Amino acid sequence: MKWSEENVYLMCPYCGVLFSFAQAHETKFEQSHIKNCTGTYDPAVGITNCYSCGKTDGSYTNSQIAKEHKARCKECIGSDNKNRFGQWDYLATGGPWEPEPNPHKPPNHKLTHWVSEGKVDQVHKQLELGADPNYIRQDYVANHWPEYDIYIRSLHLFDANGNEIPEEDTEQPTTPLKLCIFSLSNCMNSEQDDMNYCKIAQLLIDYGAEKTHALEYYLYRYGNPYENVSLEEQDDNYKSNPYVILYEMLASE
């Protein structure tokens, strides 16, 4: 399907309401709604979440209670935390990942995050919880309309029913397995980091990750590691290279 400004939607990170892209741009979404959204306050029950940390059981001073949706709990006041929490931020802008993942964040989003971080145990946990090893990450505004202001550019795209629109650029690391491949090229990686990405790749494959397109992506980025390498050079030391290990995983039947 061809997406346009008329048939894609954006989501408010604070209350989860959907806006058509055209409507959001026309009404200056970030100014007319985002800045005034009361997603952390319900008139019927009062403060539902701390404005800054998102806690549902925070303690508030009377002066903060009077601020309604902008009320910050005592802990945030004490630590001078003035950030703004969004319970739907995981879908809108990537969201706060630490110290505790947002409870609204589905396993697929957590999986993508932990793969990028090279956390083997966390990746395994998300796969056990039902995360899709073939999940295609969500597309966002900047991929199609980079001319819009910085806030709009960072928002992810949805269809009219609130379903994620997957990213279609085959040259980008759009799946967990492709993300492992991409992450190997990080010059800041330690040897252990590289091996962790290999371990994660094997985990993803064990849980059903599709290898054909991942192998194509590997070859697009790095080429065949055995090309122009003599048999004499293909010793155990060469085959212990993470790039070779990962290639073998992807190329094996």
C-alpha cells in the first residue's frame, strides 16, 4: 500500500489518541495538542501518573495536586526531575527505556531494544514472552517527509486502526536479525559485544527468524567473508571471527 499524508496517523505519546497526519500538520499537532495533553490526569479520579516519572502510586504535595496533569510526585520534586512521562511514548518517539520498561510497551518493541543493546538474556526473555523474531520495526515520519519540523519527524506511523506501519527500506536493519548484522559494525564494540550479537542471532534463528533476507542484508553490507580468502587462510582463527560466525549461521541450511 502506498502511504500518504492522507492515510497515515500519528499517536499522542501522552494519551494515545490518533491524529491523521494531515490533521496533525494542519493544526500544528505538537502545539495544539501535545503541549496541552492531560493524559496523566483523569477528572474523575485525579492524578493517574506522575507528570515526570509516570508512577501510578506517587505521593504529592498539595501545591502539586493543584497542578492536575502537570503534578510531579515528591520523589521527582526532590530529584529535580522535570522530564515529561508519556505512557504511549514507546510508540510515538522511542520512549524512555530505563530503569523499567514501560508496561504498555509490547514484547516486539522490547525485543528490538534489547537486540540493539546486545543483551542476550533480555532478548531470550522477550522471545519467551512471545516477541516475534521476524518483527519489522515501525516506520516513522522522517523516512517519508524529512522537511517537517523535528518533533513531527520523530513520530512513528500508524494506519487508521492504530496498527503499526512497518518500515520497508531493505537497506536498513529493520528486523532483529538484521539489527544483529548491523550492530557488528559498531567500532565501539568489545570482543564480548560482538560475540553477544552472534549469540543473539542464534537465539533469533532458533525461535524462527527468517534467514534469507538477513543473508542478503549481510552480503549487501559486508560481502562474502570467504571471497578471495585462500583455503590455507581459512583456519580456526579465521573462522572464530564474529563476522564469519554470523555468516555461517545465516548461510547454513
